[in-house]
Amino acid sequence: MRRLLLALPFALLPLAIAHAADEHDHDHEHGSLGAHVHGVARLDMALDGRTLELELDTPAMNIVGFEHAATSDADKMTLALAKETLLKPHALFSIPEAAGCTVTKQRVESTLFGDKDDDDHDHDHDHDHADGDAAEHEHSEIHGHYQFTCSVPTVINKLDLTQLFKSFPATQTIQVQLVTPKRQMGAEVRPSNPVVKF
């Protein structure tokens, strides 16, 4: 059951991506599952029993404002502060204290943090540029995975992304897919309406 529950957000994901790709077709040349659109992030959430899982995928541009390797001190500081913020999921996702959620696993990865890029499905087109300007077109992603055990999971009845938008103002839209014991749904969340109730 748990494996099925966690797979459901990914089954719903193509619908949200197709919708995002339609809206942003002029910004990006392809609308595949791995579409990289600046300003748009993806967040999958699954609540199964006492386990809460969140998966965040976002272009690095939304988080740090650049996608190149950090060479200047300012870029390195921006990267370090962003990673520190991303490693505070209780605040970032406004998880209610009353739910009694404890982080059991968390991981934030990006080639910008020095992590190996094992996900080259979206990078094939980077090498097709004959103008020698491939570095300009490189796409760096930031991926966050968070798992919690919650003593009172029934208290979790909404996802409030206010703090995520405040922390990373270049993020304009978050495509949310969520599965809870009550329902499964997709939503498009913006800074003007940052809460999904379920």
C-alpha cells in the first residue's frame, strides 16, 4: 500500500507538467516530464499513516538566482544560505507543531552543492548548441527529499508554502501533487494564494 501511495503523485505529475508546459511554452522548448522552467517548482507530498514525505524539485535559478558553479564569494555564500534554509523543512513547509513531526530523513542535492549529476535526461539538449555557449544553457536543479514521522498526523490538513515563497522569491509557481488518506489532488500554488487545504 505504501509503495502505491507514494507512486500516485508521480502518476498525477504529467498532468500538472503538461498544464505548466502549455502556460510556459514560449519560455521553454519542450514540455517533457523533466521540463525546466524558471519560476516554476514541483512539490510532491504523501501522508501515509504517521509518515509524511515531501519531494521538492526546482531549477536552481528559483533558489539561488544562478545555475553556474559558484566561484565568487557572494555566490558561495548565497548557495550556503540556500542550503541551510532548505535543511529546515519544519519552517520551510510550515508543518504544524501540534502534528508532532520529527525528521527521519532529509536530503538536499544539486550539482551546485557538489553532488554528482546522475540525472541527465534533461541535459542531452545542452550539448546540441553549436554556438559554444552551452554554459549559458546549462540547467541546474535542486532536489529536496524530506521524510517525517508524525505522532498526530490528523492535524495535518493543509500545506502552507508561504515561507518557501518568502525564502525564495524567484519561485513564482509551485505545481503541487498530494496524496493523503482523505484525497489525492493536484494544485498550482502562487505567492498570492500559498495554501492548499485537503
